[in-house]
Amino acid sequence: MVSSIVRDREVGRLLFSVLLLAAWEAGSGQVHYSVSEESKHGTFVGRIAQDLGLELQELVPRLFRVASKGSGDLLEVNLQNGILFVNSRIDREELCGRSLECSIHLEVIVERPLQVFHVEVEVKDINDNPPMFPVAVKTIRFHESKPLDSRFPLEGATDADIGVNALLSYKLSSSEFFFLDIQTNDDLSQSLSLVLKKSLDREEISGFNLLLVATDGGKPELTGTVQLLIKVLDVNDNEPTFDQSVYKVQLLENAANGTLVIRLNSTDADEGSNSEIVYSFSSDVPSTIKTKFKIDPSTGDIRTKGHLDYEETKSYEIQVIAYDNGTPSMSGHCKISVKLVDINDNTPEVSITSLSLPIREDAPLGTVIALIMVSDRDSGDNGQVTCTMTPNAPFKLVSTFKNYYSLVLDSTLDRESVANYELVVTARDGGSPSLSATASVTVEVADVNDNAPEFAQPEYTVFVKENNPPGCHIFTVSARDADAQENALVSYSLVERRVGERALSSYVSVHAESGKVYALQPLDHEELELLQFQVSARDSGVPPLGSNVTLQVFVLDENDNAPALLPPGSGRLPPGAGSGGGVVSQPVARSVGAGHVVAKVRAVDADSGYNAWLSYELRPEAGGAHSPFRVGLYTGEISTTRALDEADAPRQRLLVLVKDHGEPKQTASATVLLSLVDSGQTPKTPSLMSAGAVGAELVLVDVNVYLIIAICAVSSLLVLTLLLYTALRCSAPPTEGACGPGKPMLVCSSAVGSWSYSQQRRQRVCSGEGPPKTDLMAFSPCLPQGPGSAGERQPPSESEHLENVSLLFFFLSILELFYFLYSL
């Protein structure tokens, strides 16, 4: 009757637990299966792929896998049909012990995109464990003086199963002296007692042999037995007694070794040695209790002996026997129920799995980088764990399920700013004081091609001397790409254009890897003064990115052209004319006075600047020191030094040497033949002049004199300006020249001399963007920075300010010259 009441209570409590568990599962939203323990290999559990909403053909490409912490490979998934099946033997008692709830928690992970599903498989108990008594034979001593209804506590059987399968009923073999009494405690545990129902007489019966049978509630039923050997003792007829049959004690799990658990007090109504009590643990006490506690035989003090751990065992039940020293000895029994109180002595554990690294810098927000699981073996608030991460990082933690978190991208990444992140994940429990644990995650940012190559400046100016050797290195361009690896590998190429009638690639080339620019052929200043083109820098990313830089190559003049003589009466050099000697024939009247211009030698130089500045001199061997003629140093005008007389030879042969100011100097010579005739014999053609013409000629001579004086004055100012400029530039660091050592030199033309005698040329400025232009181009003689000085521009120094003032003064001098010429 008592056994059936207990069983009904157990069934009610079990049904309530099952309903509570079902309601919790419905709210959690996870997939739930159940399987019986001891199922055979291959037993069907569930169609996990279908229940998770996954297609069968997605399982392999998306790297479908199942992970289970601490459960090994008990369950497996067939990737062909998506069925979850039993892979190895499942023993519920080994897996969960005496816990009412036993489940295998699975993590189903698929990638592309990364998803995590939580599956719970409940392991159902079957009746595979029979009830077990602590011993097979139990010896019980009963004194013959025992009163009726005397009780002897018995250790009940244990069943490793749970629920109905663990509901035990007991049956004692028939005896007229004893019966079995079963009492149910508040926690539904059963206390067994062997109760005397009839007075004993050792002289009639000295002992009894009974069989106690325990039967569980499973189907089929399983049983366990213990043989009770009851010995009837004589003489000492009073046993020690305790004031309580069960003592309940709470003890902190961190109690020090030797801490007093309880002090027992047992009394014996006998006197003398029969009342002297000795305490000891029951022989049925498990060895684990003997390693954790000790009892003092004299005082009954129970103290801790070893380290207690709430996470290992939450409670202990200690059976204590009190023996007296009578003959025979009598004993009393009690049970101490020790419940451990949890303290916060376990630090949280952090586990990081499924790292998706490295992460691309253009990854979208919300990308899952890692899965993080935290746990704490403590209970209550001590086991409640919160998870935080390093602040000021573009990532965040997102709680996915209970103690599971996902590390996701929270803001945009830029590898060029930060290439990797050292993240620290901190798990902290709710105990007091709280404990924490950390785990480090290194997140590497993978580069994408999002930066184009950049030049230090948008435009470079290069000076190259003409007549350079073919293949001469004239400049080096360099671009920097902020990306990494192949995305930062820069190659260079020309932006092909037409330069006049020819392609740009026929003039220059650029090395694809080094960026060195080469002149493919000798450049001619007289043909091309400025070559402007663009060089493209392109990286090797996908898609490639690029940028352009403009190069302005100024071709500097060399003195490679000798002066060329112009025919009389012509202002231009005829085609095919060379720099050889020429002959000028001119009749001269003997009546002309001193200073009269009788002829003029005209010459031009294809060069520019000082290389085109011509001077004239009369060879002394031609006319000797007493020659009545002279030549203007810069005008080429031949004039008389005195009045002609009859003593002068009728035919005068003059040799005029024309020189430029280049290095080395180039020369040309002209022969002037003068025929001295009387005034009446002067031809009417070029040599005959009217009085008005003579007056005009005299005015022209005066003008030439003034012009020479003005030019010399302005030239003097220019020379001072150039000297000042040169002194300032001497302090500047040397820059690499083109086609050879030394720094590039820009020679400025002097204003001294008559520029009207230079050949009028078309100044060709070729930028690769259209036909040549005829322009007067003035530029600063300040040399630009070379390719090695691509740093940031510094604020102008005092020397640079002085240079600017010098240049301004130079241009004002030129304007003054033009104004003077215009006024004349």
C-alpha cells in the first residue's frame, strides 16, 4: 500500500517535469528529438536537414557538420538524406547519471553564409538496470531484550534508472517475528526499517535468515535481493539512542580541512561499560564519504577530511553507528544529510570556434567572424556569465542562444588604417566577488584593391640637354599604392599621344617596373623645345586602378649650330644655305666721310640664348692696321674710320669673322669687296644716295648708337640679376641632371646685341595634345625638384624670396628695353 502511494507521487512529479520541459522547449525555438538509450547503431532519430529548413543538395557545399561538446560521436548525420541516426552506444546512466533530464546538445554549423542551429536530443531511459543493494549479505544483531516494534534501519537498494524505472517496491520474506516498514520522507526518499513484531528468545531461536527483494517499476520488472542474517544477542538489552534519526547540515564547499560538521550526542540507559559509546561510520558508507569526512570515536565529532567541491557532489548522506561496550555490544543509528553550499570558486570558461579569418576589408556589416561559448561550473548567480569585448573596435558580440555568442562586424574596415585587431573577450560571472576569464582573438583584415597608385606631385619638370645619346635615362617616376601584395604592385606605361606627325613612343619610353623614363633618340632643341606627356601608373589588383602624372621635358640648347650668313638684301636664310664663307660686293664713293656705313654683313644662328648671340670682327690681315674701314661688334655694319683719299687702293678686300658666344664657339667668315669710285662714277643703283638719304643714314647711325647704349645698360642689369640668382642657387642641394652627372643648366639669353639679326624661328612646344604652336614662352630659370624630392613642399625660404625678386627685376628690365625700342 505504501509502495503504491509512493509510486503515484513519483509519477505525478515526473509528469509535471515532462510538461514543464515541453513548455520550455516550445519557447526556446530549438529542434527537439528523443531517442531511447541502448538503441542500435543506425537507429533513426530525425530528419534534421528537413526540420532545419535546409536542402539536401546544400549540405556538402555548405560544409554541413554537427558538433557536440562532451558527447563524442554518439549521433551522426547522413549527408545523403539528411537523417540524424545513432552512431554508437548511448548509455543514459553514463551520460547523465541520476539527472531527471538527459539531453545531448548538438550544434549544427553550415557556412556560406555561416549559420548555427541548436538541436536537443533527449535520451529516454529504459529499464536496463536492476535494483542494487550495497551488500549481498547483511548481518543484523538483535538483542533478545528488544521490545516489540524495535526498528533496525536498512540501506535501501539503488536503481541507476530514473522515473518509473527507478520506483522501487520492497518485499520481505515471510517471518512471524519481523516485518518491513517503509517510510517516505519529504524529498520522496524511502527509509527502510526492519521492525520486530514478536518478542525474541535466543534460547528458542538464535538467528533468522530473511530475504529482502527490491522490484523496480519498469517493464519488464527487474529485481535485486539482499540476504538478512539476523543474530539474537543476549545480556546488554539497552542500545544507544540519538535525539534525531536524521540530522541536516549545510556546509560551505570551501570549508577548510578539519572543519566541524556536527557533534553527535547518543545516550545509553545502561550503566558502566554498557553505556560507554563508540561512534563510527556504517560499514555501508561509500568510500567517497570516508575520504571526505572523519568521525571521532569518543566525541562523535564529524569533521571534514578532504577537499569538498559542490560541482562534483552537491550532498552527502552519512550513516553513523553508535556502539556501546556491553557484552554483547548494542548500537544505535542515525543519518547525517550534508548539503554543500555553492561559492563562487570557478572562473568562467571561454571557447572560441569556427573562426572565419581573415576578413575582407569590404565585408558587409553583420558578417559573422567567430562563435564564442562561455560556461561556468558554479550555480545560481555564481554561474550566470556575461560576455564583453574590447571597446573601440569595429566588432560586437551578439547573443545567439543561452551562453553562445557570435562575433560580428559592426562598422566598416580599412586595412590601410588598421591591418589587424587584437580583441580580448572577457567572461564575468555574477558571483561576489565576481570571477572572470579572457580569451584573445586576432582578426586579420584582408586587403582589397580600393586604393589607386598616387604620385608625390601631379606634374614634374625635367631638363634635358639636346643631342643626348639614344636610350638615355632622363627621369624616374614613382607612385605609391597604399594596398598590399599584388594590389600594391605598380606598373608604368606611357599615355600614347601624337607629337606632331610622330607617335610619343618614338621619343620616349618608360620601364614598366622601375618607372625610369628613357629618351629613345637624340633630342633637338631647334626642332622641339618642350615635350609634354603623361605616364600612367596601374596596380595589379582586380579590377586594376590607376592614375597619371604629367612630365614636362624642356630640351636645353647646345651650341651645335654655326652662324649662317644671309645674302645681301634678304632677311631670311635661303634653304640649303650653310655656314661657309660668303662674298659681299659693294661700290663706295671716295667722297664719303668718316663713320659712313658702306656695307652690312648679316648672319643668323639657329641656336638660342648666348649660343645665338653673334659678334663681328674684322680680320687684321685683311686690311691691316691702317685700313679705313671698321665693322660694328654686334651690328655687322662696315663703316669708314676716316675720309677716303686717292692713296687708298681702288679695291678693298675685307674679311669679316662672325662668332657666337657658345662653348665651344662656332664661327663663320664673310668676304666684303669694296670698290672705291669717284663721285661722278658712282652707279645709280644701290650706292647712289640723295642728300635726304644721306641725312637719314646719319640719323640711323645715331639711333644705332643709342640702341647699343640702351642694350648695354639693360644687359648690365641682367648680369647683376644673374649673378645674384647664381649666388642664391649655390646654397641649394645639387639635383641629378639628365643624361650625365652634374645639375641641369638653363642658359638665359642676354639682351646685349641686336636680336633683329637672329633668324626668326618657329618655337615648337609639343605637349602631345595638338599641332605645334608658335609662341613666345618665358619660364622661371629655377630648376624643379628632381624625382628624389617628392616629399611635401616646405614653406618658401628667404633665398627663394630673393630669387623671386631677382626674376621680377629681370622681367622689368626686358620690358624697359622693349619700351625704349618702341619709343625710338
